[in-house]
Amino acid sequence: MQRRRALLLAAILIITATGSWIWLDRERLTVALINPLLQTSRIDSLRGLQPGIDAITVDEVHLSLASGASMRMEDLRLSHPWGLIFTGERNRSRLSIASLQYTPPQPQAEAAPVPTSANDKAVSAEDASLRTLIALVHKTLPEHVQVEEFRWFDDTMHRGQLHIARNDDRQSVKANATFDRQELTLLLRSEGGQLHLSAQLDDKKDGRILSFTGALLADTSDLWLATITLQSDLQKLSQLPLPDKLAQFSPGATGAVSARLQARLPDRVLRLEEYSDISVKLEKSSIQLALPQALLGTEAAFNLTVDDHLEVKLAALRPLEAKSLSGSGNITLTPKDMPTLLQARFASTTSQGQPQITATGNLNLQALTPWLQSSVLQDKLPDLRLTSAAGKLQFQGSATAKSLTALPDGRQSWLDRFDLSLLPDSWLELSVSQPGASPDGWQNGKIAIHLPEVLAVRTDQWPGKMQLNSAEIRLRAQEKDGNISVNAQLQQIECSLLTQTRCSLEIVAESPEPLGLPGALTLENFSMNSELQFHTEDNQQQWLLSQAEVWADDLKGPSLQAERLSLTAPQLQCRVTNGSAHCESMEITAAFSTLDTPGLRSSGALTFSDVQFRQSGRRTELNAGYHANQIRLKTAENYALNIDIQGNLLLEDAMLHGESQLLSGPVKLQAQWQHNLNNAEGTADFTFPKTSFSRTHPLSRAIEGLPVDIVAGTLSASGRYSWPMGTKDHIHLQLEQAAAVFGDSFAAGVAGEISLYRRGNLWLTDQPQAVQVDRVDFGLPIENIHFSISLDEKRDLAFNAVNAQLLGGTLESSRLVWNLDGEEHTGKIQIQGISLSELAREMEAENFAATGTLDLEIPMATSSEGVTVRRGQVKARPPGGRLRYYGAFSPQMLSGNPQLKLLAGALEDYNYRALSGTLDYPSSGDMRMQLKLVGRSQSVAADRDLIINLNLENNIPDMLRSLQASRDLTEALEKTLQ
């Protein structure tokens, strides 16, 4: 017995404890039970739940909706709750809410995830039955719902009251929401197989803003026939607190909208594929909407005028199947404080069961100026500023609607054909500028486009491939001051546009005014012609130039001038991927009739082969081979040569490298070079391989006009040359048994090595360089010449330890100096043992013969005026010699001058015992000799000494020329070489 009492007591305690726990934790348990039923929404918190038989009250509830919005309700009271819970009875429940606060979702915010049970099943669209929804409203909607304060929070807070009443006798539900100035009334009434819905939005002061009426007639158990009409005053509607996405279009909105919708819809209203026979009709109206500043860079007004009506009929909604179109009207678009941008007239008809729409109109492009100046566009073009626009585009177009069909990429096609034509005489002009300095003169300017022919755009379906065609488009680019302009024509344009773009066209361009280029260059009478094909897909572009030709009459710059230039490329292809470019061409040829640079004129053509250009980020690379045949070069000194060039070059960023080989006659030069484009510095290492010359292959075959021609022997050279001049520059030359001709003189058997190096701006030798010459013949032969040559910091060109053989004697000098800046230097030449008989023989004078030996001491001075001699000494060696000089004086000179006649007779046979005198040689070349001869003549006082004083004058250059003319140079040279 006691045990039973204990068990009963324990059971009572457990039940009491459980009930107490449920009561104390009722709010949390209620949330846990209800949230799974809400599926995509949830109760965040619930406070102050007081269940009762007659009423259930809650102090506060927080809800999060699937859309991201939230609701907060305070002081809820549900009277007669059992009618709501047990739906078998008539629902007499009433709901009152002291405060309901609704906060819309934040823009671009994602809705918070709602936790759901793993066993929950989402409600399928297939289950959304209209009849079920109507029955559910009548069964579960409280008989009265009263919200004393309704608050809507967005940028501003809106307050109002809400009242909903359900009348089961009339099968109706009426809702009324009142705000400060507006009142919204909704009425839902079901009657037999019909459902009527009406809504009115009124302004308490200005009257009706919007009215909506609809009727749904049950056609079958699964279908409804719907008729809906809508009337609205846009000006009044724009005064309402609208959502942000609509509010941006509302300022300045005017006009009345009257529309009618008819459709056959399924009972399960979310089955869009079962909608059919849909008709939307907009009655005659004129409306204006405001477009936000983001679209055109400024506020703009959009106007739509419907003439009589505008009606669209659809056979099906999913997939969309157009049945007919009818109606016409006008559209205008006008930016603020600008002329009308768009004026268009449209009309829609249905032909052979296909809805069609046509449009004509024009665009005044001046009105685009605010958009061009907007940050939206300028941020996309940081290196270019479009400051203003002008022009007018006239267009006409048509489109044919069709049933929606699936495309291979998953999109839907809804146009069967689309045609748009930009009409002739349409034109566009843009003012452009480049931020910062522009080295080519295009700091500011204008670009103009003119259409002399129709520009047609067509597609057989949309979305789909578009075809663009035009016979010609004309373009003109002009610098602000009008000093530079380029005209261009795009001809035979054909384009295919879709996810990838393919175009082909011909380009013809010219510049009637001088065209500015980087580097202070100008191009005169520029013109070009080319065929262009380009292909773009995703982030890849391909460009192909074919038969490209560029011409110009003149190219002028600070240090060059070229005439009649041309550039031709049979094919040039470029690919651009993710900002990286790769261009290539098998051949590009640059030709010019003359190219003048300081001290040099050239003409000919240079061909680049296998050209490869790559650019990625800041890295640039170009490599190519090049060659040229018979490039003509001519220096300011009238030296000329025809050269063949071949080699290759490599450009890496600003560093240009290359190898070159030059051929001209027997001459071959090889070089490796590099040049920095940023600082204009570079070097070249060159090699002149050992080259043999002959009378048939002289140096003059390579270089015309040189004062010296190498006709025998070998020459080789190597070295480095830098620009600007560098301390590592050097040149090494080697001559072996060379023979050279200079004028009517020649040198043979020239041998030696000369090495020069650079120090600062000077070329120097580190030590004297030995040179030998077998023979020099400038009228009188000099043989076995030996000397060493040096060049120092003072620009003194010194000939050291000079010795040679002359007229049977010797010529010696310890040092002779020629300063390259013209400073005066003195030296002394000793000539010993000159044979007068050798001199007479070389002069080949029939009236002169002599014997004897002379010694000369010649003090020589060199300067910018040339070579001069002052007070040179002449002396004959004992025992003297013999002179035979016939006809020294003319008969006229001898007539009446007995002394001169006596002297002439003595010189015809004179044996001298002593001969001495002085020699002067000024820069004019007129040598003067004062001689004193002591001897006897058999024809005059043979028994006593006869002293003769002679003053002789002779122009040495003339005498040497006379001697040169008296002998055959070729014969003398050949004899020497043998």
C-alpha cells in the first residue's frame, strides 16, 4: 500500500515538473515547433507568450523572411484561437497588433540562410492551387485583423494603419491601409466560379492615383479566364514613397496609363508553361519617365506616345510565343539641358502570322556630351578623354518576333529577323584629348565619321549572329588647331558579330596636311591602303593586314629628311590575349628615294623578314632579319657606295641588338651592335676581314670618289665604335703590300699596322706604329720609305724616324708633326746625296743636263696654311759638277742685254766647282731658290772663274703635275708592281 502511494506521488511530481518545465520554457519550445512549418522564413525570437482559452497574447515577435526582409510585431492578441486551430468550425478568430514594423532587405544583400530540418519538404510550385489558396484564406484568415501602427522602414520611415475584414456570408475579404496622405483599399470576392479582385490607391487630397480591377472566371476545374484592367496617374504615383529601383525613374513622371490584360491561366498559377492566349493592351496615352543620371551622365526624360493603342498577344508564356503585335507611337529621349537625343517612330503589325515591328528616327549626338564627360566612361578610357560630341544618325529598322527557342548555349531566341540601317549622310564628330604631354602633336583634336552609303546590321535570329555591311565609311581625324589631319575610308565592310566577331574591310587613308609623329618628325602627303580582317572572341583578338601599303612624299625631322617613302607588307598578323600582343609578318619592305642625315644621303629599299613582335605588360620584344640590295650611300664629301646589307635585330624593351653584314664590291664588313632607345647610347663591334685588292677589283668599286684608291695588296680592320664616344672604342688596321693611287700619284708596297684607341673625344695611339712604303711616285719617285706614326692628346700626328731614298740620295727626319687642329709645328728634313743627273733624267728635259751631288737641309713648318720652308740650305759636294742648260732665256730677253746673253752662253757648258744657296717655299707653292755657282765655262773666259748668282722661282705643284703628265701612270704603276 505504501509502495503504491509512493509511485503515485512520484508520478504526480514528474507530471508537475514536466508541466512546469513546459510552461517555463514555452516560448523556446513554441519557436522550435513553428519554425520547421515556416520553411524558408523563421522566428528569430518570441517574448511574452501567454496562451489561454479565449485568447493568446504575445508581447513581441521577430521574424526573418526568405527575401532578406524582417518583421517585428508588438502586443499581439489572437482572440478565439480555437477557430483558427480547429478549421472544422467557423473561424471566428480576431487578430490585433499594436505595432508592426517591416524592414525591406538591404540593396544587394543576400538573404540570411534559414535553418530547416532535414525532414522538411519544400512546397512545390505544382501544389500552388488558386482554389486551394482561396479556400485557405477563408479558413485560416482571422475574421478581423487590426494593425494599429504599421511602419515601413527604408530610406525614410512610413507609418500607417491596416485593417482586414473577412465576410463569410459574402465570401469576401476587404483590406484597408491608411497612411498620412494615401489610402489603399483591396477587395477580394469569390462568387460561384468567379473571383473578383479590385484595388484602389487614393490620395486624400488629390484623388485617385491607381485603380486595379480583375476578374477570374473558372473555365474548367483546371483553368481560369482572367481579365485585368489597370489605370494610373504617373504624376501622382511619382509622389509616393517608392522602392529605390522605381524611385529613380519617378521624378518628373507624367501621363496616364490605361492597360488591359487577358489570359487563360491554370488553377496551379505557378505553372507558367500552362498560361495561354495572353493579351496586353495599352490604350492611347502619353507618358514621361525620368531616367537616372547613371545611364547618360545626366538626368534625362523618356517620352512614350501611343497613337491609338499598343497591343501584344502571346500564344504561350513559357516558352514565349508571340502571336500578334499592333499599334504605333513615338519615343523621345531628352537629357537635361540638352537637345533631344532620340526621336523615333514605331509601328507594329502582324503579317502571315508573324508579329513585326518597324522603326524610323534619328539621334542627335550632341546630347551625348554629358555621358562622354561622365566618370562612368572616363574611368574605362584613362588614356583618352571624349569631351564633346556632335552629329546626326538617321536610322530605320524592323524586327520579326517568333516563338522562343532554345539556343545551343542555353539562351532563348525571341526574334526571327532583325534589320537596322544607318542611312546615308549620317555623321558623328567627337572631340578628344590626351591627358599629359603628347609628343606627336595630337594633344587635342576631333574625330569625324561620315556614312556616304547605308550601314546595314542584320541578324536572322536574336540573340544570334549579326551581319554588318557597308560599301564605305569615311573617317577624319584632325588636330585641334587644324594643322594635322588624317582622312580614311573603310570600304567593303563585312562583319559577323556574336560571342565572336569577324570583320573584313579595306582601309584607304591619307593626310593632306603634314602629319606629326613622335620624335618631332612630320610626314607629308601620307597615304595608305590595306585589307583588314579581325576576329575577336572572349578575351582574344586576331588582326590580319593584307597587301598593306603606306606612302609619303616627305619625312622631315631635326636630323633627317626622306623623300618618296613607301612601306609594304604582304601580310601582317597580330594576336592579343589577356592584354598580351603577338604580331608577325613574313616580310615588310621600307623603300625611299632619298634619305638625308647629317653628312650622309642614301636611297634604296630595306626588307625585314620573319618579323616577330611580342608585348606583355611592360615587356616588349621584337626580332627580325633584314636585307637590302644595292643601297646607295653618298657622303657630304661626295664619296658614294652601293652596298648589300643582311643581318638580324632583336629589341628587348628599350635595348636593340643586332648583327649586320655589309658587302660593297670587294669590301665586306661584319658588325655586332646594340642601341638603347631610352638614352640613345650604343656600341658596335666590327670586323673588316682581310680583303685583297687588284687593278680589276680596286677599293673604288666599293667606295666611289675617294681621293685614294687601293689597287693592290690586302687590308683588314677590326674595332669598336660607341655613340656617344666611349673609352673602350678602338680601331686596328693592317695593310700588306698595298698599292694606292691618289690623283696622278701612287704609292706601292705599303705595309704596317695601326692601332687607335679613344680617350674622351680623341683618337690616340698608345705607341708609335711602324709603316713602310716601297715607293711613292708623285712625279718624282721616293723609295724605301720607313717611318713610325703616332697621334697624341694634343692631336699631333707625328711621323717619327723618317728615312727614304730620293734621286740616288737619302731623306731623313727625326720627327715631323702635323697638328690636326692647325697649330704650327716645325721640323727638319735632311736630304743627302741628291744626284743631279738622276734629277735631270726624271725631268726628261731635252735642254737640261747636269752632274754632281747635292745636300739639302730643309727647316719645315706645318700649320693650318699647309707646309712652308724658310731659309733652307742647298750645297753641292766637291768636286762639283757640270751644267748644260740650253735656251734658258728667250731671244727677246737676250736682245739688247749683253750680260744676260753672256750668262746664257756660259750655262750651255758650265763646270761648277762650288754650288750653294737658300730655299724658300711658301704656302702658295711658289718655291724660290737663291744659288751661287763658282766655276768655268769653255765658251766664256775659259781661263778664269765665272761666278753666277741665280734666283730661281718655280711652282712646285705645277711642276709635279707637269712631271705626272709626262709619264703614263698605269704603265708606271704596273712596272712598279711587277
